[in-house]
Amino acid sequence: MRLNKIDFEFIHFKSIDSTNNYAKTLCNQNLINKVIIADTQTAGRTTKKQCWISPKGNLYFSIILPLKCEKNLPEFSFISALSIVESIKEISTPQNIIKIKWPNDILLNKQKLCGILIEKENDKVIIGIGINIISSPDVSLTRYPTTNLKKNNIKTTPSKLAELVLEKLVNNINLRNNNGFKAIISKIIPYMYKFNDTIYLEINNQKLSGIFCGLDETGALLLKTDDETKVIFSGEMTKENFI
Ligand code: BTN
């Protein structure tokens, strides 16, 4: 079934605990195609169960979509990252470098701009997105340097950016449904941070390095080491990648 942006209803809150939490309650009422957006969150969540600091002026929103097959859940994380990068590129100037740090962190000029939290509830997927528009948390509070759009002379508002990201997301999901996930992988590769370069990964407390030489058809990272090409399904690029 083809998605259409006009079928999505925006639900706006001045303040909420977490847009993903509210999305969960809507999923349990069997609702889909909803966008929950909040000016601030009092208990925004990250993938590592930490607090996503959510002051006014930045974008916090969650999108509810039907999930046809659980196997496709990780695909939504790549599709979301691609849609955000395309949106920022559209409103940015060419001197700003916008990249995806595998698997789904968005870097603007090598600093973290955004967070994506994908969750499943019943037969639905919740895509939670936080984008720093006018402020970003102090480096002492985060694992990586962070940035925001204003600092890089990119002007927008939370509602305009949410509309743009939704538009790209709908287009990319339709592309995936028509042409397969491979079409998304092809679009993502040019945006990958350190592609064809040496990278350092941490996988279950083990360090590994090699050349980031590709993504397979599921989005797994292909790492060329001295003796083989390893397929990496999960892991994190470490701080060494920013030096
Ligand atoms: C991460 O970087 O670990 C993901 C952070 C995701 C934050 C967003 S803000 C909107 C939505 N609601 C939440 O509670 N979290 C996500």
C-alpha cells in the first residue's frame, strides 16, 4: 500500500513525558499514521535508556506506522536516517557536511545533531526523532560532541522540519516497498561517514578496526580487515573515528 503524507495526523503537545511513550498508548488503541510532536519532553528517552534532554526550540516527534513484518524493523532505522539527512541537505548550504555514522547517527560537520529511537508496539513501529535546532547538550553530558542547526547557520522551525522529514520518510518507505531495501542502501552509501576509510568499532567490549568497504542488503557493515571481510550486524564507531 502506498503511503501518502496527507493521511498523517499531527498531534501537538506543549509538554509531554516522551512522544514515544504517547505513541505507544496510541498503538494500543490500534491507531496508525499519527505524528506526535512536543515543544518539550520531561522524560525523553535514548536508545541507551538515558534521558534525551529536551528544551524548547528543538524538534521532538514520533511517527506511528504499521509494521508488516518484524524482520523489517531495523530497516526503519536506516530509512529514518536517510530521510533526516535528505531533509537537512535541502535546507542547508553546501559548506555544511551532513553524514550518517553507521548505523544511524546523524553528524553535522562531525558532531551529533540528532537521535533516532525505533520501537515496536503490537504490529506497529514507532519512529522517535529528536533534532537539535537551536541548542544542543553540553559535551560534558554526552558521549560525543553535539551540535545544532542554528550554530551552522541553518534556519528552520520544529514544525517545518517535522513536515519535511515526514515527506522524505513517506517517499523513502514507498521506494522501499516498490524497489526493495536495496534501493535505500544505494541512496545511503554516499552519506556514510568514513566510507572507504579506516574505522574503529567496539563490538561487545571488543575493539576492531579495518576499512569500511560496504553495506550488505540488510544494512550490516562490511569491514575489510587484514585477513577477511567481516559482516558486522551491531556495534558502535568509537571516539577514535573523530580524530
Ligand atoms: C538516541 O540518540 O539514543 C536516540 C534519541 C531519540 C530521542 C527522541 S526525541 C523524540 C522521541 N521521544 C523520545 O523519548 N525519544 C525520541
